[in-house]
Amino acid sequence: MNKDYLEMPLENLCAKILFDLEAASDGLLSADIAGSAHDRAVMARWAARVRGGGGLRHGVSATITPILALLQAEMDEETRGYRNVFEGHLDTEEGPVGHVVRRRFLTERGERIRAWHDGLRRLRHMLQVAEARLDAERAVNRRMAR
């Protein structure tokens, strides 16, 4: 995933970010994942801030972090338990090759929260890549203008 955003043309990356920001700002409030009225208000303020293309301002990636913290806390509340799962394959000569991962089991609401959490983490990553690439482009342009 990281490599895709690093190699994607900047115009395409910005277009994808704008599309995803618009979808997130519209869908986040209707997803019924906020645990309290305060959390819902925090999400509504964030959605209003990034709606309509306002999400490509410098530093907007940092505004997603509090939303992710809220969703993480809600996911912790919706956890049913944990189970160890083997991820790997069976090698005929070596035996099982892989590792054991501790998986969280969530309620149905918890799965919806996890989907939003993962999507917003991906969106934050895209924003961080775009911010870094735009900063680098500005620095090169300033240096070339001298």
C-alpha cells in the first residue's frame, strides 16, 4: 500500500484523497459508530472541516488521529475476546512455517467500527504521503527559483 501512494502521480493521489475525504465526511456520521454524543460531535466537526475539498490543507492528516483514538476506544468496548491464529503454510520438509497471531473477535458493530478505523488509517497515510510530496515539490521549486 505504501509503495502505491509513493509512486502514484501526485494529481491522482490528490484526486483520490479528495474523493475519499468526501466519502468519509459524508459516511462517518451516518455509520452509527459513535459511542456518545460527544464523540458524534467530534466526528461532525471533523467532517465539516474537511468537506468540500478543504481536506488538502497542510496538517489535516493530524486531525484524523483523534477520530482514530475514538474509534479504537469503541473497538475495545466491542471486543468479545481474542484467539490465537496460525498464519503461514505447511512445508513438507520444515513443517509449519509462519507465526501465531492474536486476533480480536468483535461484535457486528465492532466490525463496522474496525472497517471505518482501517479506512481512516489508510486515508491518514495517503494525506501524510501527499503532504510530504507537496512539501518536497515546494522546496525544489524554491531552490530552482533562486
